[in-house]
Amino acid sequence: MASPDNPQFESQSEGDLRTKFEGNPSPLNSNTGGSAATELTVPKSSDDPVWSGWDVLLIAALTFVVVMVLQFAFAKAAQLLWYPRLNFLAAAQKVQERPILLIILQFVIYIPVALLMIAMVEGKYHVPFWRSIRWNWPQSVWKPAALGGILLLALNALESVLPMPKATPFEKLFDRPLDSYLLAFIAITLAPLMEELFFRGLMYPVLARRMGMAWGVILSALPFALLHLPQYGYAWSVGLMIFVVGVVCGAVRAKTQSVGASFLVHVGYNGTQMLIAILVTHGFTRMPKSLLECFSG
């Protein structure tokens, strides 16, 4: 436990943070004229965060708890409001079959998860969240976004040699045009934001600090891909392509030292994917047998 009578702990917690966050001007504040002695700034190395791997695991575990609790709450609410004659499990299944409820649930989940990440960084370590995770924009916002679009087109060519699934649970969310547009909006805004904050903002730097840049990129891309597998029926071919996306986003994050840059790559990838789907389906009104057909060469 922390105690004022424990000088060794005090030196490690306060002294180390002071060393990291004082006297190291941030690129974001180089022109502000602020004093390093009075303003907290990010460390010189983006791969040396103040949080630890245990903190990242804690956020992941708490996120799992949040998801379980909110899923239970949504199912219970559905049973009480819309399906009073069904038991709880049957009502929960009905929720899974209604895309609009799943989209709303996804949006609601993001709020407490974002608060958990901010509370961990700012509440536990007393450092600015956005600065410490390197949320800074590159000089050109179009280049990383264009890279994401090019990456999607390149991976489309790979689909011709991989065994792609004929149907996936993800496609059920596109049953109605309204649901499809809501999902497209989340896919190019909140989803890449939250995923980049966690995988490239929190997870990558602790891995890179311990194992080096290359392993940091690879090991942060692996759980990123595994997270998406249930949406695609655990098809390894789709998981492989999402893993490549994670590697590219991680490489951009490492090269530019900017989570904003990896976010733009992610937005460019998802945005191009949604744009192709809108064009091919005439505004989600003429859906093919498999939505994956929209992205095949």
C-alpha cells in the first residue's frame, strides 16, 4: 500500500512521473510558450507510458464486465417492455435478432469504457489522457486516410485466394437501410476511435517498451483481430485480414508516434468499405446474398 512513510514507493511513483512528464516539451505544445515546470507534457518516448501492462489488463477485464452487465440489462429491459410473455433467455435471443438494439447497445458500451480509460490514466497517474496516449494529428490527415482505403482495396484482392465465409453474423445488422446507415456511421467514427485508443493508445506502448517496436505492433494487432472474429463467424480468413489491418495501424502509430494517425488509417479503411457497400447496394436497398460480395474484386 502507498504510504507517506514509505520513501521508496514515493520516489518511484512521484519522482518517476515527474521525470517523465516535466522538462520534456511535447510537439503539441512547442509553440505555446508554456513553461515545462508548470505544465505537464508527454514523455520524449511514446513507448514509455506511465501505465503498466497490468493497467491495460484491468481495463480489458472491466470492459468485459461492462459488456456482460449491459447485455443483461438490455435483455431484461426487452423482456419487460416488449416480450413480457417470454422468459429471459428467449428475450435475450430476440435482442440479438434486432439490429437496431445491438447498434444502440454497442454505442452505450463505448461510454463507460471510455470513462474507464480516462479514469485510469488521469485518476491513477494524474497525467493528461490525450497527451499521454499521443493523440496528435499528423501534418496531412488525408495521407493516412488514403492509406486505409488503399489497404482495403489490396486486401480485397487477397479474398480471391482465401476461403471466405458465405454468410456472417455481421451481415444481419444490414437488414434495413436505417440500421445499415447507423452501423456505417459507428464504423467510421466511434468504433475506430475506441479501438485505436485501447489497442494503439494503451496496449501498444507497454508492449513496445517491454518487447520492442516490432513485437509491440504484432502483439497489439493479434487481440484486435480476435475481437472481431465473432462478427464473422470465427472465419480465420477474415481474421487474418483484420490482423493485417491491425499491423498497418500499429506500424503507422509506431512510425508517426501518433494515435491520431492510426485512427485516420482505420477510418479510411472502414470508410472505404462502407462507401463501396453503399454504392454496390444502391444505398443498402439491394442487398446481395452475402455482403462480403460487395468487397470482392
